[in-house]
Amino acid sequence: MVLPHGHVSTGHHGQEALKGEFESAAAIYSITPDFIPRPIAWGSYNTLPDSHFYLCEYHNLTEELPEPQVFCSKLARLHLGGTSPNGKYGFHVVTYNGDLPQENGYTDTWEEFFINGLRHMLNLNFERGGPCKELEDLLPNMFEKVIPRLLRPLETGDNVIKPVLVHGDLWCGNAAVDQDNDLPLVYDACCFWAHNEYEMGNWRPERNRFSRTYFNAYHSHVRKAAPEQDYDDRNALYAM
């Protein structure tokens, strides 16, 4: 017997967030069905049309960190196993990182997608929290110099990257171990097709507990992108 587990939310953004979570889980499940609880359904209650639900298969999870090699081998299979349906960066629905709707419109280059997404997130933060002159003064150099310097070489000359499906918010709080088989599972995804190294941006802060051991385990399966000398700076950018 399959036991369901789910989330409930209200309002327009709650509905869109659960839709994005369902579509994200479905995309991950289609590539690595042993890496995320099977999504079952999402929708709105007939008697409470402003209340919405997402259902997935129930797993009895522990809060311990997954073993690095096993976890990262599954993550590598996710990244290497899918193909963007149109060859572009983006996703077919809006997905939510926490309560922030992401800009997932399709683009031809990773640099363009990353810039669009970061601008969108910054604008949302300014709308919700008010202006910040100190931060705003830094943005022209960020968008005109730093991002092109670090991301454009990934797709320049002989260097080639391809869009891969990323979880989108893969920190230690969104990964656990199934008590029934001691294997890792992820959840609360906000997917899009991205540069695979974007996934490790969340691992950089020590509070997220994915230590250098996890980086090394992942890159035992997937090589660092060229130019490799920019790897740590790219990771710092993705950690923003």
C-alpha cells in the first residue's frame, strides 16, 4: 500500500508554488525515480477553492546527512541523465525557491538565464524589503563585469556546457535518508534546466553542512567545467 504525504497552501502564490513543486518532482522522478518521493497529484480542494494541495508517496525519513558517495552518485545521474526538451535553459512552469517565484523563462545561454534570474530575485527583494543603496551601487559591475567574466567563458571557443535538470534548492534541509533502505532522497525541489555546478552554490556556506567531501564526491562522477581555474569563483557566484 502506498501512503501519501503532502503539503497544503492557500492563495495564488500557494497554488503556483505547489504546481511548481509537483512539476519539479515529476521531472526529477522521470530521470532518477529512486532519488525523490513519487509525486502523485496536485490541485485545489472542491470545497475550499483557495486552498491547494500537493501529494507524494510517503517515506519514513531520518534527518541525518546522506552518505556522500551514494548521494552524489545519484545527483550525478540526475544531472547527466536528462535533456532539456528544447535545448534551452529554463523550465516550463514557474518554480518557487521558498516563497520567491523564480524567473524560468527559456534562454539560449546560461549567462542570460542567470542574469535574468538574479535580476528578478533582486527586484523581488527590493519590492518586499525596500531599497538598499549600498547593494544597488554594486549591481552595475556585477551584471556588466563579474557575471560575464565568470559565465561567458563556459560557452566560448571550444568550451561547451549543456542544460541539466537541477533540484534548484539542494541544501541539507532538503535531503534526508530513507529509514527503510538507508538511501538518500531529496524533496522540496524548484527545478530548472541549468549549468550543473549551480547546484553546489548552496553547499558553499558551512551552515548547510555539505562539506568539501560532498564536492569531491560529486566531481568524482562529473568533471569541473572549463575553465577550471574559475571554478571556485563560479561557486561563490552561485552561492549568492
